[in-house]
Amino acid sequence: MGAEPGAVLMTTDLTVGGMTCAACVTRVEKKLGKLDGVTATVNLATGMARVSHPADIGPEELVATVEKAGYTAALPEPPTAEEPADDDGDDDEGTRRERNRLVVTALLALPVLVLSMAPALQFRNWQWLCFALTAPVAVWGAWPFHVRAVRGLRHSAATMDTLVSLGVVASFAWSAYALFLGGAGDPWMRMPFTLVPTASDGVAHLYLEAAVGVPLFVLAGRFLEARARHGTGEALRSLARLAAKEVSVRADDGSERLIAIEELRAGQVFLVRPGERVATDGQVTEGSSAVDLSLVTGESEPLEVGPGSAVVGGAVNAGGLLLVRATAVGADTQLARITRLVTEAQAGKARAQRLADSVAGVFVPVVLALAVTALGFWLGAGADPQAALTACVAVLVVACPCALGLATPTALMAATGRGAQLGVLVTGPQALEGLQHLDAVVLDKTGTLTTGHMTVARVTAVPDGLGRAAVLRLAGAVEQGSEHPLGRAVCAYARREQGEQRLPDVSEFSALPGRGVRGRVEGRLVEVLAPDDDLPGELVDALDGAEAAARTPVMVRVDGTAEALIEVGDVLRPGSYRAVDRLRRLGIRPVLATGDREAPARAVAQALGIEEVHARCTPEDKASLVRDLKEQGYRVAVVGDGVNDAAALAGADLGIAMGGGTDVAAGAADVTLVRGDIEALADAVRLARRTLVTIRANLVWAFGYNVVTVPLAMVGLLNPMLAAAAMSASSVLVVANSLRLRAWQPSPSTSPAARRRTR
């Protein structure tokens, strides 16, 4: 039922236990959906349900509803120090119990399988030994299937466990009849093994190999599924492991004390020693070092930080001691937001999976009807009863909606986890589908294609003069006294060029309003001024180039002689050209939309080869441009980083925010490029396309498997034991195919080494 207009909806996550196939998923969703105003999305791979519900329906009612459907439910508990988030779950009680059940079942079942399949090894009374070994497997080994089948029966529901339980019971019951009443109990009885059912020779055949093979293969398949599905969530657990448990804080009197991370508050100063992780997002107040952000943003190059620099929680301090003032704690940190986005992304469903779940909802009842139909047909046609029963059991066992339920969630978990490792966060499967189908992208200029701050773009020195390095050193020295953005850009650039050496001191400094600055450095009169008409011919061409590129030129004069022209502007990000070029190669049309002036917008577009440019755009203009492109039939993405981009981001088919941008932009976006690298956009598109291909391949296999094997079982061409092996293999194959996404690599041109070569 839908919620009333204007109703306030809440979102609650539930951990759901006892689900084994897509039919279970559909049942839980339908049961929750019967509550007024409630909608639910259930993920088989993670065992999580995301429920949207009115405020007057509490979590307790949601839990009770799931339990009435025959499953267990609970509110997920946050990890604690005693139960760390990086616990891999391999050693918990449930996993050990299932592993032990599989091992014991295998030890009992293997002798039965060998004797049943190798007539030469059959000795006197072999069948009675096999029966004694089969009984505990059929009862205790298959007990989880029987329990869940009975539970479903009480709630008028049929699931995969119903099919497995019926198959085991039918095989074991027929074998018991054959031994005690059908003549198969003769001490010297021999039974040949065939892959397809055969007519009896006066003695009822045994199906003990099916009675042990079905639970053995299904238990093994589910154990392997669980292990493989655990691997798809490794990236999320890696993020959780980055969170610090304790932090050293410094009080106003200079004393230090160790506190739990939960006690840390914004504004407190904490220490980060060499080799330690930064406890939370903050700003460096004292010290300088290099921090490793590779596990947080995917950027492998260490970042140099000092007083005033922002640092991200989870980054590793690779150098000296840092004092950091906390600016965000708990759920407000970037690491927490990344983890939350990945978790939420894995809770959604692609359109293809919604179709699969709809099919799974009626799949099991249809299979039961087909099994009864096969039994009735063979008996009605005068076939041997055991051949008819074999066909019926094979139909029950071979039908597997497990693969349908795992097709999307496992691929989505692997892809979103891999994307997070590479610095690409998606909000869910709809975002992945949107990335796959993009054919136009609206790009902001400032902060997206460019760095977003003033810097020196080029220095042109007069030939036979003092030289570039000397002029830059003198200009940087005199600009140390300037507060103008141009002066700060020149000074910062000169300091980087000097490396370890300090800039010389300046004396007799004075600012010339509207023109520039002057001062005396090492006995020389140094002036950094706006260019005049008395420029040397060698610098005229440089001035023309600066104006064409919409940069601000400043002239450096030493002792009255013009020595160099410095161009200052908002320069392109490293990799912007490659990013735009790769988007074009992917069939995506780039469009530049900026609030900046026409000249710099045209200069950036020309440098990047973008043909369509919209300058002096207001936020309303950008949103209108998006609407126009959509009306022309384009599927549009918007890439931006500021508040002025939020409306366009929200109105696009897909909004993409730069990681270094505002929270408003990130909140309106479907995809976030964490490390602020525009090249990651092309990687995101390629990852999305690969993911959707994987999901489709999984679904084709899951549907195709049943289309082929169910008819074979109905016509008696499939042994129940082989049916069980094939059924388990189908689910494992789907999960294994999804796991390949964990090894997906971005384009070689965006590797760290390639990025360094372009700088």
C-alpha cells in the first residue's frame, strides 16, 4: 500500500535470517508491503531489509511482521570494541555449526555414493550399510531444509527448502520401501548405476545416492556461496577497519590522555603520531607530514600537509607528529559517509533483479505443480513407478531460484566495493544503470575541470636575461608582503620551485594600488606590476597568449628592466583532457556550463576539445540546460562541486559530485568522485557497464539453467543426484562470476604512475 500524501516516512534496516532463495525475498517484501504505507527492499546476499514506513509503525512491528512470515528479524547492532567491525564471521557459532554439518554429511555420504556408483565394489549386504549411513544424512544432515520447509508450510509458503526437503524425503522413503518390501534387501543384490532412470527388472531400485547427494551438494553449494558472498563485501569491511578505536587528545594545559573515539568531540585537538591513522576529519594546527590517503580516496600519492591543511579520518600519517583539531566526528566524517553510501548502494535492486524476484515469487509453486504433473504423466502412461518417482524427485531438486536471488546483489556488492576502493561512490543500482546509459554530460568548469584556485600557469623569461629561476625567486620574495590573490599565487609557486631553500627577505616593500607591488631584494629593486606598453618584443607574444587563455598577466621588472611575464589563472586539473577524451570515446557528448566569463570558458573548452559552451550560467540556467538536453532525448549527467550546481545535479538523469566539493552538491548527487579526480568519471562509466553486463550474464544463466534442466528432469533424462550437483553449481557459478568484478581495473592511463607522468 502507498503512504498518504504528505506522510512522513522513516527508513529502518532489518537483519533477516532464514532466507535461502529469491522466493524468500519476495515473500518477506510482500509481507512487509501489506502494512499500510510500508515498502521494503530485501537483499538476499546481505540478509538485509531496507524498510520505508510511516512514523506510527515502529521497528518492533516490522520485526514481528517478518517473523510471522516464518523468518527471523532483528535491528542490526553497530560494531563495538568487543565485536569489531572487521570480524570476518568465519569463526562465529552459526558458521562453525554449518561447516561441521557439511563435514559429517560428507563423511557419511561419500561411501554411499562410491558403492552406489561402482557396482564392482558392491559386497554382500552393501545396501544395508548404505541405508545405515544414509539415515542420519537424510534426517540430521538435511534437518535445516526440513525445518524451514515445515515453517514455510505453516505459513502457506513454498521455498527452495521445500523442494530440497521433498526430494530427500521422497528418495529416502522410496529406498526404504525397496529394501523392506520391494526385494532390494536381498544380501547378494547388485544395482547398476545409470545417469538416467531405467525400468526395473523385478527389483525396486534404490535411490540412496540421491538421498545423500542432494543434501551434500546443496550444503556444499551454500557453504561456498556464503564464502564467496563474504568476499563481495570485503571492501566495506576494509572501510570499517579504517575507523580508529582510541585517540590521544591534548588538553589546554598541554597534557595528553587516551580516550575512546566515541568520546571525541568536534573542536578537540588530538595527536597523530607517525604510522598512526588520523582518528577523524580535522584541520592540522601544528606539525607537517605526508599522509597516505590510498585506502580512503584511492589516491596512491601521499599528500603533504601542514598547519591549516584538512585531513581525512582513516588516512595514515607517514611522516612527523601532527596536532589536528577535529572538525567532524562520528557519522559526519567522510569515512562514515563513504561507508554509509556503499551500504545503501548494496541495499538496492536493478530493474532486471526486480523482474527476477517477481518470477521467483511464483517459481516454487510452479515447480511443485510440474513435479506432480511429471509423476502423474509417467504413472498414467504406464511407466514403472520408480521411474515416475525419479522424474518427480529430479524436478524438485534441479529447480533452483537461489541463482535468481543472487544474480544482482552479489554483482552489486562487488562493484560498489571495488568502486569505493577506486574513489567512486554510487548510491545504488539505479545510479549504475544511469551511468551505463549516459550519452551527454554537463561539466562545470571551476573546481571540476580546473583546480578552482589561482596558480601560476606559465612563466616566460626574456632571453639572455636573469633567467626563469632567478626572476621567479625575486618575484616570490617581494610578493611575500602581498595579500592580493595574484601575489599569494606567485609567492606559493615560487616557494614550491625553491624546494628546501627559503625565499630571501624583502625590504622597502610598498603596494602600488591598482598596479602591483615593489620592494628591494638582495639589493635589487624588484617590481611585480600589471604589463604596460613598454614590454620587450619577446614578451608581447606571451601577453597575447595570456589574454587568449583568459589568464591574468603580471610583469616582473628588476632594476627597471622587464625580465619576465608571469601568467596567473585557474589552471586545468591534471587529467582533464584525458577525461574528456575518454568520455567522447565512450560515446558521451561533453557540454561545458559555467558561471564564469565567456573568454575563460572558451579557453578551457578549446583546450579540452569541447564544442558546446555555455558561459555566465546561473543555477537556474544550468537546470534549464539540463531540461533542454533531456527534451532532445539525451540521458544527461551533470558533474559539479558547488552549491550553484545542486539544482542541475538533482534535475539530471544522473548527478555526479566532485569529492572536494560542498556537502550540498554531494547530497544532490547519485555518484561522488571521492578523490576529486575527473578521470574517475570515465572509470565509473566503464565499471557500471561491466557491472550491468555481469548482472545480465548472471540472470541469463539463472533463467537458462532452469529452462534447460527442468524439462530434462520431467522427461526422465536427469538423475536426482546429478540434479542436486547442477543446482548447487548454478548458484556458485553466479557468485563466482560476480566476484570477478573485485579484480576490475581502471584504464591504464589513469594509473598513479600515468598521472604522475602528466604533472
